[in-house]
Amino acid sequence: MQPKNLTLSFIVSVLFVLITLFFTQPAISAAPDPTEQFRPFLKKMTETLADPGLKAIPKNEQSQRIIGIVREHFDFREMSKRVIGQQWRNLSEKEQGEFEQLFTQLLQYAYVEKIDEYSGQQVQFTQQRIKGERAEVQTLLVDKNKSIPVFYIMLLRGDQWMAYDVVVEGVSLVRNYMEQFSEILRKDGYSGLVKQIEQKIAELEKGIKKT
Amino acid sequence: MKLVECMRWKNFRLIPHRLLVGWAVMFLCWASFAQAADFLSDESYEDQAESLRVADPIEPFNRAVFTLNDKVYIWVLEPVATGYSKVLPADIRSCIGNFFYNLGEPVRSVNCLLQGRVRDSGLVLGRFVINSIGGVFGLADPASNEFKIAPIYANLGETLAVWGLGDGFYLVVPLIGSSTLRDFTGTVVDGMATATYSPWNDDVLTSATVQGTNTVNRTSLRLGDYEELKSLSFDPYVAFRNGYFQMRSKQRNHSQNQ
């Protein structure tokens, strides 16, 4: 009985492995290509920025329209989580939601000035790396006299690649804010951080109104 | 046999094999630690990045110099570079930038060699020859454009790092900016080495003028970047410190773009 049992269990386990392979294989190959998802997304972005109609509407609406497109492939919650770091778990759900909104608003105000600066720079895709559910899409922002390497770090959510970090010339936005925030969190706690971000947003808002 | 005797070069073969393997493993471990952050792994976010690993014990001094540099930039460098950029068109300015970069190639090549990057050393030397002749004294960069040899980064600070010397501490140098004790030492020595063969080492005034031109020219190609980064940050000092270490770790990661 013993040897037969052993062969049986061997066959069963081989079958099990085969079935698992069969079911997981299509899932892996069905994962969308990050570059192929970002190509139309960034194209839409540059086309919107190049649209002369965009500059005719008020600044606030401009940034609303842009952030609407950005949201399609950016995960601001993941970004907020990483920018706060380990303390994220200690925040209540309400605070997490509040912070996400605040941080998104900060980026929105920070980059609204960039809209005017856009003058037909093109995006070139150079490379991509995939590691499980993470991917890095490497691009070059090609300007007249220089080209700037911009990498998007992203996560697979369902069938969508969502970026949570932008690395410009080797400097990660998230890691840079993270170090600044960690000092503020240590000194003034979460409420102090919120206050400082609100201040910064007000400051940036004032700058926008002036121009 | 005593270990001390094994250490003598002629007795090299007598070193126990296990010890050699141990050293090799230690070296590999160290080499993997020295690698730049991988953005696809969470550790690169969790361990508070590279910048916290370099100590900043003289932060009050550094902050004072940072403020000084900030004033120099806003009141002197930025206005001068803005005026300069209006006089000279961007392509001429980028040629001048190429010229200064090309002058540094021999030193870069030597540093590659000292780091054991023999192939890079040859490529840098090749770039120097191609750009000095085909690019008319390095004003153009046919090595990148026609021969597809991208600029290769190397300096003495990195060489000393490869040899195992630590950063010491973070240092903001007047008029130069972010560095570390080790890297600034490297910058000074690299500068002296470049001066031995540069055409204007006769008197202080000339070389200062040349250095000034180089700085103004470089600034004129990146106008607005500094102000923008500053306006987006909560603590510019920390933001620039972090940016410096991130950028450096990318420059010193030679595995990726090859």
C-alpha cells in the first residue's frame, strides 16, 4: 500500500502544480504593459498642455483639468502613505483621507505654474523594469537644449498601472518630501504637519492670484 | 601558521582558503550595500534613504552657509546669469558648458582607472580625444551625438568611497554647495589636477575669472530651477541635502544605464 500511496500523492501534487501554473500563467501574461499604458496617458497630458484653449481659462480651472487627467494614472493615496512613512498606520481613517486630499492639493498648486512653462517638450520612452506588481517606466523629457530623465514608479491596481512616485534626475519626489515631513512629524506631530502644508498651499495660492 | 605571517605578500598562497572565501563574501556584501537605491523595493523608502546615513553634526554651521549661498545666488549669481543668458544664445552657452566639461575628462578617466573601471576609463579618454579634435577643443560633443558614448561620471570623492573611505559628514561649502568632507576633499584635489594642464594657470585673477565664467554659464542653463525647488519645499535645507544624496547615488550607480 505504501508505495502506491506515494505515487498517488506524487501524481496529485504534480497535477496541483500544473493546475496552478495553468491558472496563473494567463494572469501573468495578461498583466498590461506599463509603457503601453503610459504612452497614451502622457500623450493626452502633453496634448492638453499644448492646447491653446487651456491657457484661456482661469488658473484654478486649468489645474483642475490637469489633475483630472493625472488622477487616471496616479495613486495619490499610495503617495501620501509613502510620504508619511511608518506613522501612516497611527493615523485614523479620517486623518488619512484628509492628508491625501491635502497632499494632492499641494502638488496641484505646486505644478500649476508649470502649465505656463510647457512649450512643446516631448516625452521619449527609454526603458522599463517590472518586478512583481511594481514597475519603473523610464522616460526622457526632451527640451531644446537638454533632456531630463524622468522615471515613473508604479503599482499594478487591477489592470491599471498607477504611479506613486516621480523620480526626476535621480531625485525621488516622495523620498524628498518624506525626509522633510519626518522632521516636522518628529518636532510638531501630525497636526503641525497639516498646519504647515495648509500654510504652504495658501502661500502658493497667493502667488498664483498675483500673476 | 600565524595569521600575521600569512598576510605578507610572498606568503599569499598560504592564506587558508576559507579565509579567502570569507573575504570574498564580505566584499560582495559590501558591494551590494554600496549599490544605489532600487525604487522598486520598499526598503529604499523605508530605511529613510541614504541621506540619513551620512551624519550632519555641524548642521547649524551648514545652515548658516546654506543661507549665505542662497543670498549669493539670489543677489549675485542669478541676476548676472540672467543678463548673461540674454546676451548669449542658449546653444553657444551649451558649447561653453561642453568646453569646460571636456577639460575635466582626463581627471575623470584617471579616477575611473583608480576605481577599477578600466572600460569606462578608456571610454572617457576616447570621449576626450573625439571631442577635443572632432568637437573643436570640446565645444561640441560628437562623442555623445555621433559615437553614442554618453558622458561618464567619476571623481575623486567616488574613488575614495570605492577604496572604503567614509563620507565623514555632510558639508555645505561656501559658493560651492552640498558636499561631504570626503567628497569636498576630492573636489579640491580634482580641481588642482585639472589646473596642472589647463591653459590658464598663470595667475590667480585669470583662473578666478575662468571659474566664475564657468559658474555663471552653468547657472544660465538652469535658471529658475533653484527657485522652483525652494518654493516647493518645507525646509529647503533638508530638501537640498536629500536631493544631493539622491542625485549622487544615481550618478554613482554605473550598473543601470549600460
